[in-house]
Amino acid sequence: MSGSEETGTEGSAEWKKGGARFQNKRHSEYFDPCQETADKSLRCLRRNGGDRQMCSDFFQAYRDCKQAWMDEMKEAKRKQSKSWFS
């Protein structure tokens, strides 16, 4: 019993350490706006028995979403940063 209590205490201690970081996270951190398209592509794979060709449209939609998100994040960082040349 004391062994399981110790592991439970260790787990909650780890959560307390990481909990503050999670509570104080930036808005976009841990948030993926493309999660819905990722879920759709995974559902398609399950529905079609893992046949990737049947789900190519879903994969392309995910890639396009991810690329648009990354471009948007790069532009936001570029606008936010103070450069030596500006």
C-alpha cells in the first residue's frame, strides 16, 4: 500500500510542478487549430481499414491547414520581434 501511495504522491507532485506552467501558458501553446482536420483524417483511416489512398483528400486538407497555421505564426513572430534592421 505504501508503494502505491508514494507513486500517487510523486505523480501529484509532478503535476503541481507542471500545473503552474500549464496555467500560465501562452494562448497558442498546446492549441492546434488543425486538430479537427487531423481527427477527420484518422477517422477516415479507421473507416477505410488503413487505406491511405482513400483518405488522401483529408491528408491534403491537414497539410494545407498546418502550412497556413505555420505561415501565420511565422508572420506574427516576425511582426512581434524587434530586429536590428528596423
